[in-house]
Amino acid sequence: MSTKTITTTPFSDQKPGTSGLRKSVTVFQKPHYLENFVQSIFDSLEGVQGKTLVLGGDGRFFNRQAIQVILKMAAANGIGRILVGKGGIMSTPAASAIIRQYKAFGGIVLSASHNPGGPDGDFGIKYNITNGGPAPEKITDAIFAKSKVIDSYKIFETADINLDKLSIARIGEMAVEVIDPVEPYARLMESLFDFASIRKLLQSDFRICIDSMHAVTGTYAKDIFEKSLGAPAGTVQNGIPLEDFGGGHPDPNLVYAHDLVEVLFGDNAPDFGAASDGDGDRNMILGNHFFVTPSDSLAVLTANATLVPGYKDGLSGVARSMPTSEAVDRVAKKLGIDCYETPTGWKFFGNLLDADRATLCGEESFGTGSNHVREKDGLWAVLFWLNILAVTGKSVEEIVKDHWKIYGRNFYSRHDYEAVASEPAMELMDRLRSMTVELPGKQFGNYTVDYADDFSYTDPVDGSVSKKQGIRIGFTDGSRIVFRLSGTGTKGATLRVYIESYEPDASKHDVETQVGLKPLIDLAEEIALIRQFTQREEPTVIT
Ligand code: VG1
Ligand code: CO
């Protein structure tokens, strides 16, 4: 049993993106690949020696092997203590909660989120800081810089730790505590929501269905909904976490969460349905034959926050990512609170939450959360909705339609062109970028361009500037079209087109989303020549 220093050479592709490093499993299995990145993390953290780190992942293929490697490397790098989730499991929001509760130095979370898993799927690794949130660019840049010059890494040679038993063990000087990854998170949820009212609702004839998509929330959802809140056994479907997510794509949207969609849009549908993603930070909310757009969900939670014990005193402010619809802006205006527009990615909310400028945050990509942790939180959003439904006695559809009556409806949709060729996708963006100068004032049928830019964000707390965050084209009637390239895809490029229009007139709210947005969808094609650049006739996924 001793520390060994192993000679290595750098890999060129270890730049952490929006949420850490994501690559296919086969890339992570290359000799020294994982080790190089992990050593680069340890080398970039000043003062981590002797401190506590949290470790866990979404249970996908390679999770257990990676955890054993990281534990041994942590011991060799002088880490004081590691808290690792039993079975190597920890959802992203639970990791955030545990880092905060234990006042840990930080944490390492293993996940490629909503990307498929298994030997041919994806794997990922990200570092979270003391506040429980994703590392800011300053740290991820330092990790990348290290990974480019690395020539050796340190690892402690010893037997594997048993991850399946709650225990305290040692690797050299370092303590390894295998902890329950659910309990601290479940207690936090209980402290925020009115569990008594939700329990009463779930024991009435109100029926719910939770789809964990064979990913990490299976463990959490069974404990919270079936055990703690008394929902009938079987409420959680696809609840056993599997290394390949049962061959599925654990992305909670209308296309990939089809099991749940069939239940909620089928005969004898329950009153409420929800799904979450691979690592449990996303959520999709459905009512009986009704889909709640994530942007609307954020607006509804904001408007109804004071009904929930954890937020009964009101919100300090709200924040949304730039491509998220402006529905929440209207609520913030009415409540007289600030509304921040940030680039895509949860890390941009961290400073606003820490400085108490925002209480709730959300992204159009099925992410909602609050200052209770520093990540988006799927099951938190589900409990928030159930709390609102329990207190108001209304259905999901009534809640949303009543909301539209008050605030108007923001028709909203995202069109994804997944795994297209990278070069033409970048050309499409470059072309749009150069067009932003000439677009303002231009007329396209009924639409006149009000502004066009490549979104740039100045963090109001630390003044840091993030440029080139997506092309926004705004029209004089309040409609918007946004173009971005994904930072989380692992094959080629993924073009995301976000389309939004505003309709104040309630008599026009019952139009199907894609129909309501048709003129703008056509306009996006006319302006960006999507078909020509992507060589695709239609999007891969429409949400
Ligand atoms: C996507 C979403 C973004 C989200 C990110 C991480 O990024 O659009 O809103 O924050 O995934 O989510 P991109 O760059 O592919 O558009 V998760 O659940 O994968 O941590
Ligand atoms: Co996720």
C-alpha cells in the first residue's frame, strides 16, 4: 500500500464544457484519460489538502470504476476525507445539498446528465465548489490548462473500497465515509415543502406517475413519494437505476420520456406526471393530457411561491437563461422583483443566488431550482408543483391556463438539430453573427426586427464578462428567435433554435404550440438557412 507516481502525456480534448467534461465511455476508458483529468482537478484546487470532498454519480456505466480510481487518487493527493454516496450514487442536486450541509471543500460528480449511458454511451465528470454549485470558468479554465501540460499523476495502490455498505474506511491517511445519498436530500425537501398537505393529496383520489427513466432519481423518488408521502407502490415507474438506463435516453422531454407521455395522454390518465433526467437535475411536468413548457413552469412557480412554506416570505428576485421564454419576466414585473437574464448553464446563477439577488432560477431545458442548493433540482420542482396543487385544489391545466389569463401566453418551442456536421453548423452561426449588424429595422412579412446581437453577459456580482452566448433576434411585437450551438453534445454539433411569441388575448391561447409558432419557425429558416447548413429537413427533437 503506497502512493505511486505514474508518467503520462496530455490529451488535447479535455476542455470542460457547460457542465464539466463529457465524452463517450470509450474515450474515458483510454489509459490515463480519467486520471489525467482528475489530477488536473486536484492540481487546480488551492488548499484542498486535508479537506473534505463529496463524491458520487448517476450510476451509469463506468461510475463504479471511476469512483475507485478517484478515491485512490484523492488519497495520494492529500485529501483529508471523502464522503461517497452508497453504491457510488448521488444525484447532482443531492451532491450540491451534501456539499453545503457538510461544509465540504467541494465535490466531484460523475454524470453525463441526459446523455445515454452504457458501454457505447457517454460518461462525464464535473467539479463543484464549496457553495455546492458548478465550478466557475476561472476554475474550469485552470483545470484545462493543467490537463494540457500534465506529465504525471499520483495514485494510491490498494484494494477497492466496498461502496455498498454504509461505513468508514481508510486509504492511507484519508478517511472514506460511505454515506446515505438520499437521507440528507430528503430532509432538505421536507424542510421546504408542506409534506402534510402533499401526503393528504396523494392519499385522496388524486393520482400521480413519476418516471425516473431508469436513472438516479429512482432511488430518491421511491423514498420520497412512496415511502415518505404515502403514494401507492408503483407510482415511480422505471425506478430501478440501470447502468445503461435500460437502453433509453434519460432526457425528460416529450420525445425521450415517451413512457410517461403515453400514460398522461392515454385513457384513464392520472392527474399529474413528472420525469427527471440521468443525474436528477431536470424535470418535465405533465397534467392529464397537458404539457407544461419549462419556461411556463418557472413562471408558475414564481407566481405561486408564497404558497410554499420554504418561500412564504416571497422571493428576492428570479433569474432565467437567455433562451428561456420571457414568461417569468412578466411575473417578476408584477411582483416588483428583479429578473436576471443569464447565459445558458447553471453556473451563471451561482453568484446571483449567493448574493441573494435571486431566489428561483430556471432554464428552458427542463431545469428549475432555487437557493436551497446551487444546481437545478428535478424532484424539488415536482414537489413544488405538488405543493401548489395540494394548496389550490386546481388541476395542472387550470393552474397554467389561469396563469395565461393573468399574464398572457408566451408560445415557446425549441428545435434541436442533433449531431450535425460541426463546420457548417459553425458557419451558420458565423453568418448570423455577421448579419446582426444589418438585421435591425428589416422587415419580414408581419415581423420587423427590433434588435439582433450575440448575447454577452456581465455578471452583476463579480463583473466577469461572458461573450458569444448565442444569437438573439428580437422583433417589435415581442417575438424572439435565438440560435445557439450546444456545449453538452458529444457527437458533431447540435444546433438549438429557440422560438417565442407573446399572445395577451386569452381567446387565442388554445392554439397548438407548433401551429401558433409556424410563421416564426418559417422565418427562422428564412433567416438562418437551417436546412442548407444542417442538411436536415427537420429537427431531431422538438420540445
Ligand atoms: C444543455 C441545456 C442547458 C443546461 C445544460 C446542462 O446545454 O441547454 O440549459 O444547463 O444542458 O444540463 P447545451 O449547451 O447542450 O444547450 V444537464 O441536466 O446536462 O447538467
Ligand atoms: Co442533468
